[in-house]
Amino acid sequence: MTTETAPTETHEHHGDHAHGYITDKDKYLNRLKRIEGQARGIHKMIEEEKYCIDILTQVSALTSALQVVAVGLLDDHLKHCVVDAARLGGAEADEKIKEATQAIARLVRS
């Protein structure tokens, strides 16, 4: 059983591991707020029975925005969580690599 460690100035810890995205947390949160606005806009477009192609254009923009967040989080995960685990080696490194591979597979399928 691991104990929680106190957050540092730049990293929030989960167990003994810092999340790589934490230094860009505000950037991600702001981007997600914009994405939420885009989703609400699409909802309104459907309520107002806007033209199908216009709605699909907005869905495409929303999908692209989510992909930017996903790729950014994946990049942060690889640069921090996976690299840190790889330095330690062993089962944890194998698990982090497996997680990253599965995440990439999910992104490629979507």
C-alpha cells in the first residue's frame, strides 16, 4: 500500500507518481471549456434544425479539438509517466508501456 505524498509546486502526485500534464493543467482546462461550448453549440444547432452539413462541420471541429487534447495528454504521459517508469524498469515499466500502447490503439480506432 502506498501513501499519498504532498503535491510539489509543479506536479500533483498520485501515489508516488507525478502526472505529466499537470504543468499544462490550466491549458487543458481552458481548451476543455471551449470544447464544452462547441458541444453546446452543436446541441443548439440541432434544436434549431440547422442545415446537416453545417452541424457536421461543427462535429468535425469538435472531434479535432478533442484529438488535440488526447494527443497532448498522450505526449505528456509518454514524456513523464512512461519515461519515469522505464528508468525504474521492471513490471511497472512494462505496465506503463502497455497502458500507452492501449491508449494509442483507442485513439487510432476513433
